[in-house]
Amino acid sequence: MIIAIDGPAASGKGTLGKRLAAYYGFRHLDSGLLYRAVAKAVLDAGKPIDDRAAAIAAAKLLDPAHLDENALKSDDIGKAASVVAPIPEVRAALVTFQRTFAASKPGAVIDGRDIGTVIAPNAEVKIFVTATPQERARRRVLELKGRGDPVDPAAVLADIVKRDERDTNRAEAPLKAASDAHLLDTTHLDIDAAVRAAIDIVEATRAGRGRG
Ligand code: DC
């Protein structure tokens, strides 16, 4: 079974994906890490982040099986990732790994922006997670404070709005809900409630399939 979770930056889809995978005993892939790793490789090579050739080369050389999540989770790398992610050749270089991962037995949970639309359009369950930009900024501020990082709440909100804009308006695989995705608005849900709601969606889908 494939569970595809898409949604904007800081919507909680990563935590949701991890928890759903643990619940069902499935493998979990945070596909944003792939784009973050490409961005980090460009910066580590001393190239400007808008160097397309460097980004394409980095994507082709990436070893997706060995990603250092801790080194990739900063806001700066997230911002850089949204600059390399629109490049079609970068996305193309990362497709096979994601599709192979999606076919993992007994199942896979993948979260990102285009999982239900491009990577796994035949996923049995698609969930599109949303929350208002203000709520997502509030969560991100708490997370940064928890890590002891300096935080400017207004700048965090501005960044989220800018990344939404970039992810939604790009030509290639933009952030959008698949027509058969279940919408899950977590603005007023804590993570436990969001996980329960997601499990309800998976179970309802399974029950529906069983009857069909
Ligand atoms: O989910 P995240 O914040 O780790 O993603 C970082 C960037 O990577 C995001 O701005 C857009 C890009 N991304 C993408 O284009 N497609 C995906 N499936 C996942 C992430």
C-alpha cells in the first residue's frame, strides 16, 4: 500500500508521515530531504544556489539512501531547496528512487509536494495536509526556539508565504492537491489529533476498497 502525503512547508506532513508509517509498519520517506540534499551539495561545492548546471549535476550524483537528516533540516537549506526544486532535470533525477521506494513492501508512506500527483498517482491513499500560514509559522517558531536557534517570528511567516508562492506557482510538479486527495486541515488539530484523523482516512479507504 502507498500512502501519499502532500502539503505546504511546515504543515506537519513530515511528523504525520513518520507516525503513520510507524503505526502501519511501513517505510517512510520525507522526499523534501532529497531536494534539500541537492541544495546543500550545490552550496557545499561553493556554487551559487541558482546555478542550474550545478544543481542538475548534484541531483544526478545524489545517493538518496544516505541522507543526513540533521544536516538538512535548517530553514536556510529549506529555502535553498525551493530554488533547485523547480528545475525539471533535478526532479527527473529523483523520480526513480522515489517510485522504487513507493513500491516497498509491505507499504510506504511518502510525504512531499507532488507525491499524489506525479510520483505515485496510483497511491491507494492520498492526504493533502494544510494549515493557515500563521499557524504553520507559529509551529516553526516553536521548533526553532526548541533547537535554541535565534527566531524572528515575522521573518518566519514571510519565509513561509514566499515558499508557498514558489512551490505553488512553479511550472513543474507544483504543490497542489490531487483530485482524489483527502484534505486534512490541521490548523486546529494537535499532532495526535492529526494522526488520528489521518488513520481514519486510511481505514475508511481500506474499508471502501474491501467493499468494492
Ligand atoms: O518539505 P520540505 O520543507 O523539506 O521541502 C523543501 C523544498 O523541497 C520545498 O520548498 C519544495 C521542495 N520539494 C518538492 O519540490 N517536492 C517534494 N516532493 C518535496 C519537496
